Amino acid sequence: MENVGMEKAGMEKAGMENVGMENIGFCKIKDSSSPLEYYIFDHLSRYRELRHAVFTRLGGVSSPPFDSLNTGMATGDDPGSVMRNREIVESQITGSGMEGYFLYLNQVHGREFVVLKKDDYKSTSEMERFCAGSHEADGIITDVENIFAVIQVADCQAVILYDPLRRVVAGIHSGWRGSLLNIIGAGVDIMAGEFGSEPGNIIAAISPSLGPCCAQFVNYKDEIPRHLWKYRMDGASHNEENNFDFWFMSRDQLMEKGVLPHNIEIAGICTPCRVDRFYSYRNEGVTGRFAVVAGVVSEGI
Ligand SMILES: [Zn+2]
């Protein structure tokens, strides 16, 4: 992301001591002149044509308890503040002199996708209208350049999938309900079926989200189907026996579809543990949503 005016000199290791899992490739990028910061995934940053960022809660205009870069409209925050925050996020992604269309979803913890193909949308005004429309879904898959998928989360996983051969990008919202529905697997299927992606070529990244240290499901016998009980922690490494590892569940869901383990990057940061930097619904209740953004840009930009 050299061309968006940020300095890589500000990169820091973003791992966390008590989650037992450190990903040194998941890097924070910060411009010392601004409170805004975002993270990038090591695997995804290798592709110049792909632009992506995991924003935090820092650098926006919302007041507590939404402070400050809240991009979620259905949170109770002032809509004007949310719109301003979205502009901040968008201008960070596009920089100057580039037209970008940002697709926000009304996320409903289902497994529906918005699929946007080059062949379907020819004019920029059509794309603009489409992106500005209301879409009830939990995933976006597109091969259209300069369309950016925006997933808004506070504990749920935002998953980015990218096929560098077909130049297809997916943004997926997978909370624990989405994990139960295997929306991630559905996303890989759509990339393969609609765009011809080979799962072996897909690069996957999982955002900061509810970690095994905080994913306690006391009523798991009612809420989580039996075949997923293997993701329950054994109590040896964490205090509670009713905690689940949704990061590993997602990893398995990707691998079951043929995504290669070395192409899967998990940020390994637990949002309830890190409300200094991210939003957590579980920890805070009324709060904001941080944005995870990904899209392919035109050649030469
Ligand atoms: Zn935690």
C-alpha cells in the first residue's frame, strides 16, 4: 500500500501475548501524523493489484460508546458520524485520483452472497447504483475492478478470499452463526462455480475476531451441533471448558473445500481482549463495527 501515502516504517507486530497464537505477518500500518491505523495481511499484501485493509476503531469521529471509527449503520450511532467514518475508510483505500465503489451489506448472519460479475455490469453508473443500493447478505464476491467489499464486524470474522489467477475477491461476514452455516465454504463454492477459481489458488485471511479465550458457549449443547463439538477447548489451555475455537473451525472449513493450509492466514487477535483497538459486541454490548475492506484495482494504479 505504498501508494496511499502511508509509511511502512510504522509497522508493528500485532500479535497478542495471551491468545497463544501470534501471527507476525499481520502488520499494523500507522501514519504518525494521524490517529488512523489499519492492518494488512502478509499473504494478501503480495498482490499489487489487490488492495485491502483491516481498520481499527481508531481515527474516526464517533462519540462513545461508538468511538471512534464506527462503520456500522445499525448500531445506534449518529448516521452522520457513520457516513463520515465511511468516507475516512474509503479515502484511505483509494487515495487520491482513483474512483472506487464501496459495497456495504446489511449483514444478517445468513449465508447469502452478492455476486457481481464483470459481464453483468458494464457501465460505471450502473455499478455505482448497484453499490449504493441496499443488499441483505453476508458476503460479496466480485471480479469487477475498483469495487471494494466492506465487511463490518465486532467479534464476527471478516474473511477475505482472493484468487490471484482469476482476480476474484470475496468479503465474508462469518459470526458464530455463520460458522454453523459454513458461509465460508459457500463462498469458496461460489468462487469455483461462478468464476472458475481453483480452491488451491485461493488466498484466505481471517480478521481479528472472537478468539478461543473468549468464545464461551455455556449452552453449546443447544446452540452448536454435535459435529462441531470437536472445536470445544479441553480446558487445559484456557480456564473454561465451554469455549470454542472458531478460528480453527474456519480454517477447517476452508481446507475441506481445498484451500491449502499455507494459504490461510489468521490474524490471531481476539477482539473482546482488545477493545482498546477493536470493537467487541461480546465485551461491550452497545458498540461500533470496524471495517475490513478488499478489492482489486485497475492495472496501472
Ligand atoms: Zn479473548
